Amino acid sequence: MTARTHLAGGTAVVVLLGLTLPLFQEFHDRRVTAWNVVLVLLLAGLVVAAFFLQRFFRAHAGEIGEARFDTRNKSDLDG
């Protein structure tokens, strides 16, 4: 695994973490406590998801990539 892969995965997590505060400031409402609790839980879930996705992508970097499909007709293969 290259340093570039680590940098890309770490950068994605930092970007998502950096977005949570502006998102909270944009959508929170002082008058509605229940909405603020739901918002905090959603944003915390976003952070946790980013962390686990980064771990998954780091562990499976060689398996993730461009998909290639056999687009030939079955009759062309069988003759």
C-alpha cells in the first residue's frame, strides 16, 4: 500500500470531519431541541461512517477499482 493511498483516505476523513461543523451550524435551530439531537446523531453517524469506510478502503485497496465486464454475446463465445 502506498503513501498516496493513505493520504487519500485520510484526506477524505478530514474533509468529512471538517464539513460536520458547518452542516450543524447551517441546520441547527435553537428553538427545536429534538431536531438538534437528531442532527447531532446524523452528523456523528456521518463521522463514524467516514472512519469505517476509510478503514475498509485502506484494507481492500487492491480489490477496489475499475470493473471490467465481458460484453460479448453468448453465441459468439460458443460458436
